[in-house]
Amino acid sequence: MVLGIASFYSARFEGIRTASGDRFSNKLFTGASNSLPLGTWVKVTNVKNGKSVVVKINDKMHPKMKKKGRVIDLSRSAAEKLQYLRKGLTKVKLEVIEPPAGKNN
């Protein structure tokens, strides 16, 4: 388990290639992390309201984000489900999980 700060992608990243080679989409439940391997499935919980979402790590964050205490950068859909779009950042708990049924790494 990891505690830290989550941010979310800007709309300007829509369609760019991620570190995994996927095209980024704010409609998917994905995330960027510098401490977790690409393809890792993570349950992300907003510590302030208890809301959770499962995302697949398919990108790496800019190195300076770690200095700001950020542990994950989420797609807009994932951030919306965690209900922190207005604030931009929130404290989260990350838990590595097995891939959901029917999902491949």
C-alpha cells in the first residue's frame, strides 16, 4: 500500500502515445506512475471520501511530479469517479491488485 497525492491528466494529452504505446484517452480508467510497472492494476482510493476506482498503469509521470509528492496521475474519468476534479489533487491510497476478470496485462 502506498499513500500520496493524485493528480489528473490535462485534456491536451488526449490521443498522445503513453509509455506503454497505448493512445491516451481521458475516457478510460488508466494512470501514470513512476513507482509501479507498466501493466499493473491498481485500486486507487480517495482518502478524503472513501471512493475507489481500479485503473491500469499505462504511462510514466514526469520526474518532477515525484518531488511534489505525487504517486499517480489519473485519467479524467478516474478522477471524476474519485470526486476530486474541482480541487485538482487529492490524497489517495494505492493498492496493487490482480487484473480484473477478462482483462489482460
